[in-house]
Amino acid sequence: MTTQPSGPDLAQIRRVVTEIPGPRSLELAQRRKQSVSAALGAAVPVYADRAGGGVVIDVDGNSLIDLGSGIAVTNVGNSAPLVVEGISAQAHLLTHTCFMVAGYEPYIQVCEELNDLTPGDHEKRSALFNAGAEAVENAIKIARSYTGRNAIVAVEHAYHGRTNMTMALTAKNMPYKHRFGPFAPEVYRVPTSYPVRDGLTGVEAAQQTLARIETEVAAENLAALIIEPIQGEGGFVVPAEGFLPALQRWCNEHEVVFIADEIQTGFCRTGDWFACDHEGVVPDLITTAKGIAGGMPLAGVTGRAEIMDSVHSGGLGGTYGGNPVACAAAVGAIKTMREQDLAERARQLGAVMTTRLNALASDVDVIAEVRGRGAMMAIEFAEPDTLAPRADLPKRIAAACAEQGVIVLTAGTFGNVIRLLPPLVMSEPLLDDALDVLTHVIQTEADQ
Ligand SMILES: *Cc1c(COP(=O)(O)O)cnc(C)c1O
């Protein structure tokens, strides 16, 4: 039997050989309709067969360029060699004991890596979970236990997950919260920094945010402030310089736990190991998931030892959290990021995207802003005079790109953002080809 190419050995080209979706994808769509809950969405109408580097090969043999990375997960590419090796070696040794029953080395290794790589050189501890939302839930539990306070502050446009606590923290109703209430109490929402819409400097925006917290919550009731250093689902909103450091300083002064949710921004995505590194922000707790393990389900909470160790013994855990196979995948993914300097790759891909998209923005007047950092870039569409959101465009653009073999995702509280999250191992010619398609599609759709 000849082995077919896989992972990074797949031909790194865009190739559309059938209509999209093709006949096999249509067949699977039909079976899905009969078997899978209709509540699950799908960004593209094709079904994947294999993927690697910067491409996803569908079941009809179409090769699509991946500008989504499965929502910022496959930063090292799909089926990256060290991830596959780690998974297979570990799967042969043991697949599960439960860390709370009998521990194992890969869990400890991942915690050591997290403590080492996350911002700040203070003493740290970590705990591992299954998914981003579970990490956020646990960060909140830890902050409440440590401070003995109840209130939690989240910001406008925030996204922190789909469980009950994290729905309360998430800003956007549709589709995340609609009809799913009541939500967890003692969550307060305050303004954030959204430069293109609020026109404020980072310091001014922070004053506004902190004034709201002081008048409506008060520090002595507040356990934690949670914020994404660059917002993900909210539309890749990058706060103005100085905003995050001012919030961090206020939290430190008032003994409020400052939680950075780096689930989407972490692991080299923004051109640093973590987005907080950009302004030297040192969170008390940091949540990670998505890019951590090359596609395996794993999440972490990392933070100051005195906070992490303050919870009563047995207070944190879960049956599968820090599964050994997922941990082995994370060790392989982190090694890949280090060896291939993927933070630097993210900066290079970001420079290519920024140049091309800024050129496009100068001729398309419904582009309100091109923004982001590293390989986390977005385009916001709005009417030029009023900034009224153009939510119709991203959906049409994403559909037209998929038809031509490029996967792009939408985002934004107003649904008016296209976001680009290529795997950090993508070659520049492939990225250029995807940007040719995207640019052409945007020019065509924006004229209509
Ligand atoms: C995706 C995401 C989450 C939730 O992670 P899940 O693994 O989907 O539960 C939380 N916060 C941020 C910033 C995210 O991007």
C-alpha cells in the first residue's frame, strides 16, 4: 500500500476540481441533516478529508487555502509532525488515568512550559482543562476563592465561551446567548477601547472603563476583570496603546485579579508568544486553549503561585482535563513553535497581509478599518460616513471565497468583520494566492 501524503507534505496549492460543494460533500451534508443537530453552524459547505501546512483537502479532492486554522487552533499546521509523533507515542503508552487519580509526566511538562512561556517572571502554577470555556470558568472560580469577592467585570464585544458562566461574560446575544438564559449573576459589563469607533486614546478609554467600574461595582466587591488583549469573536478589536497597561495597574493597586483571556491570541498568533507581551502587560491569571496543542482539545489556567495555590485541595479538576495524549500533542506543538520560530513567521505573514489589505482599503470605501497584529488580521466593513455596520458583506465574501477555494471566517459584534487566521506555517506564495482571491472578491462584492 502506498501511503498518501499528509500534514505538511500535502501539495501547497489551491485547486478546485468540482463545484464547491462537490458531490461527496453534498452527500455528507444530506447525512448530516439526518443525524446531526441543526443547531451547529458551518462556515464552509465542504467536508474535510485531510489537511496540512496551509491547505484543507475536501472529500471531493478540492484543495482549499485555509485562512481560518480551525479558529486559530492549528497554528503549527494540521497534523504537524511533532504533534503526530507525540500523539502516537503517548497513545501507545497510556491514553488516560485521570490526573487526579494517577498523575503522568506530560501534564507536568505542559504546566512547566506554560509557566515559562506566559508573561512575567514571577513564580507561577498551572492547571489544565479540556476547552477554552472550561479554563475561563476555572479562572473565575480561582479569582473568587482567592479574593473572597463575587463580582466579575467583562467588557463590551467580549467573547469568553458558551457555558453558563462564560455566556454571561460573552457580550453578543446572537447566536451565543439567545434563549439560553438566565445567566450567571454578578457579571458587569463595561466599555472597552475600540479606537475606530470611540476615537479615544488608550488612557482616555481606560479612564472611562475604570470610572464605570468604580461607580457601578467598586473594587472591594470585584474579584476579577477579564479581557481578551485583542478581541477574537468580537472582531479582532485591538485596544489603543496604553489601555491594557492602565487596567492592569488599577487591578494591581486594588487587589483585583487581572485575567487575560489569550485563548485566541496565544501561542505565537500575534507575533509574540502571547498578545500581552506586546505592551509588557503581566496578567495575574491567563487562560489558554486553541493554539496550545495543534488541534487536540486542551486548555490551561496559568498564574501567580499564591493565587493558583490558594484554592482548597481537590477544588479544581475534571475527569479528562489535561488528557495525556492532548498533553503530548501540546509538547510537540510548543516544540514546533520554538524550533520554527513561529512568532517571527506570524510577524512576516502579518506584514504581507497588512500591506495588501491596506492597499485594498484605499480603493474600497466600505472598508472602515484593516486591523490586527501578526497573523491575526481583520477587515471591518461599514458605511464610510456613519460607520453603520455592513453585516451583509462578510457573509457574501466568505461564501464567494469558499467557491473559489479559500476558507475565510467572519466575526464582529455587528457581523461586519472578515478575519484572517492562517496557519503560521503557511508559505508566502500560498498566502498571496489566497489574498488575490479575497481582494478580487471584496472588490466585486463591495460594488454591489
Ligand atoms: C474560543 C474562545 C473561548 C472558548 O473556547 P472553547 O474551547 O470554544 O470553549 C474563550 N475565549 C476566547 C477568547 C476564545 O477565542
